[in-house]
Amino acid sequence: MSIDEGLETTVDDLVDHQDETDGLFEKQVVATPADDTVQWRASLLQLVNWGGFGGLTTVPLAGDATMISGASGVGKSTILDAYTALMMPSDTKFNGASNDAVAGRARSIGQRNLLSYLRGAVDVVDDPKTGRPVEKLLRGKGADTWGAVAMTFVSDQGGRFTALRTYYVPRRAARSSDVLMQMWTHEGTLPLEKLEAAVPEKFHANTLKKLFPGVRVHRTYAEFSAVLHARLGIGANGDGGKALRLLARIQAGNQVRSVDELYKDMVLERPATYAAADRAIEHFDDLDAAHAAMRTEQQKLELLEPITDMHERRTTAARRLEELDSYGITQSGDETPLRYWLLRTHLRLIESAVAANRDARAATVQALASAQAAELQLAGDLDAAKDAHRAAGGGDLQALASLAEAERNLREERASRLAELEERVYPLVGLTDADAPDLESALEDAGAFTVLQEQARERLRSGEKERDRIAAEREKVLREQQFPLTQEQGVLRQERASLESRAGRVPSYLHDLRTAVARASGMSVEELPFVAELIDVAPEEARWRTAIETVLGGSARMMLVPLERLHDFSTAIDELRLPARLTFQGVELDLPETGPSDPERIAGKLLFKDSPFAGWVQQHVEEPSRNALCVDSAADLDGPGFRVSVAGQTRNGRRGAHGRSDQRNIIGFSSEDAIAEIDAQLAGLERRLGEIDGRLEELKRRSSLIELQRKAYEAIVMVRFDDVDVAGSDRRIAGLEERRSAILASDDRLQVLQAQIDDLQEQLGQARKERFSLEQRRDQLNADHGELTDAEDIVKDRVWAVEDAGVVVLSEEQDAALGADFAAAAAPADPEDLDRFLENSQRLGERLRTALADADAEIKRCDEDLAHIFRSYKFAWDSPNLGATADSYPDYARILDDIRGKGLADRHSEWRRRLTEWSGQDLVPLLQAMSASVEEIEDRLEPINAILRRLEFGASGDRLRIRLRRLAPAHVQVFLKDLRALSSGTTTELKEEDLEKRFTELSRFMRQLRRADHAGDGPTERDRLLDVRRHVEISAERYDYLSGEVRATYRTLGEKSGGESQELVAFIVGSALRFRLGDEMRSRPRFAPVFLDEGFVKADSEFAGRAVQAWRGLGFQLIIGVPLDKVTGLEPHMDELLAITKNAQTHQAWITPITDAEPAQESTAS
């Protein structure tokens, strides 16, 4: 029913009706306890706009056990979830029975959540426009809506207490946190039909207080739950929250497999070890943060440390670049500092040379005058000596001397000609002709020399024939061997260069044709592939390449054109004049592939490139005319269909073929194999060309030797014997000297005079040589002087022109720097050498240009290195105010100075202080918690076992008790050992290296305690260590109450029947709940309601009754959600039955109480 239609039955009506029929709010509903324990029970649950229950829905809860039944999906879990939403914190999961199929966090999207219940979400459908999932809602679609949940509790002393939550849902609410929720409590009942009046005010506190005088509003769940715990007696000593959490877990009814899992999941809370570990981590985080800060400073230092040197290098290079730029290296003309300096330097060197030339000329003129005077003096003395010699009778001697002198001059000419002849004949003829004539013997007389000349003429005639033969042979080698191989080499190199720039093995001439048509048609080369580029031989089928190349050779050379562009392509290329024939075909793109091909045929041995052409290529290759059957030998070629052997021979019935017109393979994705083949061919050509070069070199050598022989023999033929008869001259000179000596021997005075003449002649010769030398030096100095003065005038004019212009200013620093560079450029030569000035100037220019390029490169290199470091810094430590170029150096330099000055030192000092102050006492609470938590589990067993001792278990009246066994996993023992060591250690006395080691140990240990970044389905390392529940094993024992004999031990629930398991669960969980509620010493719990979603569904009637009786025996009120097929098994044990029905069309649900039919039958009979 809806509020808009009006409520047929109000809460007051219900109360009045219950007054007439011993209603729920009367004292007699709850039996008076044997002691003074006041017990609260759930009496009336009210829902407004909750799930499928539109408007106000009331759920009466009477008796000790109430069953809520209905078909799957009608709303059983919806009612139980309403109770969860009212009583539990917002992070409590709704009942597992309604969310079993969906994983996720509590009340998240994809699970039932507060927002979906309030809006009445019934299904999710895809939006036909956007395709996004959209919820199908009963209310609140594009409008605000609201809802409420209230539970009225009654005590056995007549008290009434109501807890209420109201919800206002804005139309734009997207998550549960967007819902406006209010929490209320009231001492008495609250009829929720009045709530609609408070909706416009969004349940403002003042409005609600006017509607319900005495109602209390609670701003937080802590405040709300504190009132619930205190008023309803939930928990003792502040354990109300734990009690409610246990009730939530019981209500969820999660599936458990063992007693150990049951007890740990249902009874035991999260141990205190987690909180102790978190506190230790929190304390350690300060130390870790200090270490991280120190490491950060260290990393910054390591990263930024090189920038100082880089900046200094950049500054030096910039200064050098500025200095070089100031020279005007790249400028033309004289009006640059460099050209001006060179002109000045050149002028200085010329002026120095002019001065040196002037001094040298003066000294030479003086020396020449002295030499000329000495020559005149000696000539006069010689004439006087000769006159005296003639007067003493020396005329014959002078005549003989003249003859001897003439013969000596003739001998020198003959000796010179003979030496020239020997130089041309002996080394050549002797080295190239084993039977060369004996030149030395032939020179003894004219007859022998004539014979030698005849032999030389014969050798010339035979040498001419040999030279012609060698020339013909060389021409043949060049024409028939070298030229064809060189042509082939050029083609291969061109082919290799083409293959290197692209993929595939298509020949370059085809690629060039494709490039030409692609350019003409406006298409790219990639859009016009050859078939050869779209297929390749599978690696394991490499031995069939020859066969595949033979069969598909024609198709492979065909270029493919997209069919939709074929017309435009054909039109565009029609005017082209191609140097060769190009075959192409228009094909459809993106055709479906045909699937795996027969591995015994051509197509099955190929790989097809993933491309839009792949489908067409595969279909093309699989056509019967190409997809030949591959056979191992020629014997297998016989048979039907197209076949090919490994060697490439093809047969189709009676018709066959063998051989290939082009031996080069063109099929393949990659060009690597083709390049390797070409490299091998090129290597073979290189070897053959090397052999040919060797042959040509040998022919050249032989031709050169023949030419040398020709020149030698021609020299013999052309010379006359008299021209080389040195021996004849020696004989004549000897005869003249002999006659002269005879005359001198007969007169002593002539000997003396002759000796004087000889001495004077020698002195006069020396004087004339000296005079001649000085005259040559004078002339050279005069010529040099003229050149120097001309050069001086030219350079001086240029220097004056520069200075007059006043454009160039050469500083002392520039002058000194250029002088140093000039000396370095000239080294090891002398920079003051005028003759090498031009060369040294060129070397200076090269040096300065190189320095300019080096300086510019150094600046760029430093800028790139600095920018790389700065980018790395910003990436590691995001600093939006810092730049990432070399211009930001000052900012980073300040950071580096801070780090060097105090940043790193302060961080290190702070870390050392914190580590020194770190005390193992921070881990002591964790060590204590590890032990205390296990002891707490053990201590909790006794009160629970005390409760179990008062309850009969099973049909024979036995008792049940819980047993605990401590476990000692190896990893836990290692953990505890490390924990004890670290909690008892101190760091105050440790050295620097020991501190780092200590910190590393602490970090490793604390890492185990941290929460995992990405939690998986299984337990984490932290859970395995800190969850002491995993360090014990829980089991249950059934024993004889009187004798104490153990009759059964329960570990896994799977070994018992469903009913037995339900009874065991009821006993263990019920007794634990009594303990958690703080009622273990009372006759019954103060807070009785226990909600079970699909409880006892696996039990038969007997065991279900025993389980229900266990809960009742513990004093609890049961409200159980049960599917229809389990009603008959539980119905006999229930006090009240409520049926839920749902309209399949409207998705609206309602509740109907089920009453016993016997009273009606009796009245009819009467």
C-alpha cells in the first residue's frame, strides 16, 4: 500500500487490535523471568518505501520464533536488510543471501545498497540510446523520494522503545552517501504514517519533534548506538559495538566449512595485534620519513652534483665563443680583428725581413769588394809567374799542359755520356734480361761495341712484338672479364641500397616502377604492395622456397591496387613512359581469410602478412592453378592435379616445366635474407675482380719491363763509340803527362815555377768562386728587397686603410690571445718565419674555426646535459616553479648549494637523531599483544564453555565444549624472534655503518607489518603474522555430562549432516553471543532478537527443532527468513508465520500473517 492512497491499518489500529487479542505491546507477551533480568524483544518492524514494499509496511514479530517465508526474490532479505540498515553501522554488509552472487565492498554499486532499496530498484536494463546500464526503479526516477525504517522493542516489564532512521533521497543522488539520513529514538511507539508530514522539511528535527513529542535526534551513529546499547542492554562494559557486529555476522549467515572457521569468523574479533602494529608503524613512519628525506637529499645531490662542472664548462665555452666571435672569423674583408691582426703581424714580419735584408746587402757589398780586390791581386801574380816560366823555357810544357787540359775536358764529356749510358743500361738490362750483353767488355774496342749495337737492334724488334701481344691481351681481359663483372657489381650495389631502405625482397627495378606510378597517382608506396611482400615462406618450410618461388614467381611480381581506386590509378599513370613492364591488379580489401591451409600444398607453407590485402592474397594463392601439391621427388610428380618438386619442377598431368627465368628469390616480408644473398654475391665478385686486377697488374708489370728494355737498347743503338771512349782519353792524357813529366824532370827551376803557377791558379779559382757567390747573393738580396718593399707597401696600405676606417679595435687581450693561438697553430714550425706566414695563417684560421665549432658544440652539449638533469629532477620531485632548461641553472645551483651547505647534513642529522632515539619499546606493545591476544582467546573460552555446560546437546543430552590448540608456524616463530630482538635493542651506541644496518633491519621487519597496496583474495603476509587467530586451531567436543567421556570431536562441518551442522552452529554461536552481550551470568540475555537469513535451510525437522530449541534455551528471540521449500521442516517449531507475496507486474510486495486453521474449523462444527 502507499501513503498517497491512505493507510487502511495504522499502528494505533494494530495496537488496539493487539490489545483485543493479547497484542504484542502487552506485558503478558513476554514470560516473566525467574530472576530480575529485564529482556527486550523485537515487537514491530515498520518500513516506508523500502525495496519492493511501497508506502508503509508493518511486520509484527511475536513469540519466541517468527518465520518469514516466500519465494525467491520476493523480499525476505529485504526485510532483514532493513533491520541491518537500522541497527548497524553504514559499513555493515547487507545479508549474504541477497548479495552472494555479487562481489565488492559493503553496500557498493553492483550489490544491494541503501540507495537501491530506497528507490526500489528492481532490475538493470541497457539504455537503447547510450548503451549504458540503467536501473529500473519503482520510485525516485527524476524526482526526490524518501523512506524510513523503525523497530519497536518491548520489555517483559511493559517498556516500549523505538529506534528510527529516516531517509531523504534527492533526485540527483548517485550513491548512498548522497542520501540525507536522520537517526531517532523514542521511549514508546512511533506510528510512521505521520512521517509524510515531515518530508517537505526533509525530516527537520523541529518538525519531527512536533509530530512525535519526546523523540530524540542523534547526529552521529556513535551517539545513536550508545543509546541503543544502554537502553536495550546490548553488550557489557562498552562491548555493545562488538555484540552488534556479531549479530550482523550471525544474520548474514555466511557459509562456513569448519568449527575453526565458524568460531573465528563468528565469535572472535580482530585481535589487538593489528592496532599495536599500526601504532608501531606510525612511530616508525617518522623515522622512515626522515630516512626518505635524507635519501631524497642524497639523490638530489647525486643528480645535481655534475651541474657545477657542466656550468663551468659552458661558461668557459661561452667565453671562448664570445672571444672567437669578436675576432670576426666568419666575416670577410680586412675590417675584422682577426684580419687586422694578421695584417699587422704580416707587416711586422715584413718590416723585420726588410731590415734584415738591408743589413745583409750592406755586408755582401763590402765582402764582394774585398773579393774582387783579392781576385785582381792573384791574377797579376799568376801572369808574372807565367812570364817567368816562359822565360825559363816552359813553352813546350805549356803546350803539353794545354793538350792535356783539352783531353781532360773531352774525357769529362765522354765520362758523362758513359755514366748516362750505364745508368740507363746496366740497372735495366741487367734486371730484366738474363742474357743481356756485357757492356763493359763491349767498350774495350770499337768492334765489340758494334756487335753490341747489332744485338740491341734485334732485341728492340722482338720487344715491339711482345709489347703488342701484351696490349692485346690486356684489352681482352678488360673487355671480356673486368667490364661485365664491374657492371654486375654496380647493379648489385644499387639493388642492395634499394633493399636497405625498405622491407621485402622485390627487385629495385620493380620498386622504382612502383615509386613512379605511386607518385603519378598520388598514392603512397605502402598502398601499392607487390604480392611478394605480403607472403613469406614459413621458417620450418624453408627447403620448399625454390618450389614456391617457381610456382608463384609470376604472381609475386604483380602489384596490387585497392579496387575502389583502380580507375583513378589507371587514368593517372596512362601518360607515363615506364622503362619496363609493370603488372598490376585491382583487388578488394579486408576480405575474410580462408583459415588454415593444407600444409602439403603451397598455401599451407606460407605466412600471410596482416594487411587489408591478406584475405585476397590467401584466396589468390589457394586457387588450384597456383596451390600446387608439394612432393619430395620427381617420382611423385605423377598423379592428378598441379604438383611441384623440391627442386622446382612442376607437372600438371602430362604438361610440365623446369627451371627459373630469374634465379633471385623475391618472396618475403624482410629484406635481410636478400641483402645477405647480395652480400655473398658481391663478395664473390670482389674475389673475381681481385683476381682480374692481379692479372692486369702482371700484364702492366711485364709491359713496363719491356718499355724499360726498349729505352735501354735504344740508348745503346743511338750512341757512338767515340762519345763514350773514356779509356781512350785516359790513355792519351797519360801519354801527355808522361812527356810533360820528362821535361820537368830535366829542369829544377821549371819545377819550382810550375808549382807556383799551380798554387796561384788554385787560389785564383777559389777567389773567382767566392766573387761569383757574393755576386749571386747580392743579386738575390736586391731581388728580395724589391719583393719585400713591394709587399710592405701593399700590406701597409691595407693596415692604414683599416686604421683609417676606425671600425676595428684590437685590444691587448685579443692581440695576446691571437698571438698564442698563432704560435700554437704554427707549432712545431717557427711562427716568426715570414716564408711560412701564409701557411701559418691558414692553420690559424682552421684552428679558430675548429675552436668555434667546438665551443658551440660544448655549449649545446652542456645545455642538453643540464636540461636532461633538470627534467629528471622535475620528474622525480615535481617542482612547478622550476624550469627545465639550462637557463634555470641559478635555481638549481641554489638548491645544490643548500643541499651541500646544510640540507643533506640537516636531513642526515635528523635521521640519525630519530634513529638514535628509536627505542625497541615502540615494538614492546606489539610483542605483548601477540601473547595477550592468544591468551584473550583462551580466556574467552571459559565463559562460553560455562554457558554450553548448561545446555543439552544432541538427542542423548550430552554437552558441548570448545577446545583450543596453539600452533607454531615456522614463519611466525621467525617473526617473533626478530620482534624480540628488535624490541630489546638500542641504537644509542651504534656507529654510522651500524646505524644504516640497523635501519635496514627495521625497515625489512616493519615492511611485514604494513598493509598490502593491493589486497588479493587470500590472506596477506601481514595477516599471517598479526592475525593470532591463525596461530590457534579451534575444535568442538561432545562429551558425557556425568562421566566427562569425549564422545565426538568436531573440526569440519562437512563431515556432519546439514542438520547436525546447524545444531552445532547454533550452540557455538548462541553461547558466544550470550558472552558478547554480557549475559553469560544471567538466566537469559537482556537483548533477545536474533535475525537469521535462510537459517536452518539444510536441517530436517528434527535437527531444525533441536537448533531452534538451542537458541530458545539460550533465551533468544528468533526471526528467520526461509525459502518456501524449507517451510514444512521449520513450521512446527515456529510461533509465528509471515508470508511475503510480490506482484510480478508491479514488483510491489506485501506481508500476510499465516494463522492456524483449527479454531475456525471448531467454530464451524459448533
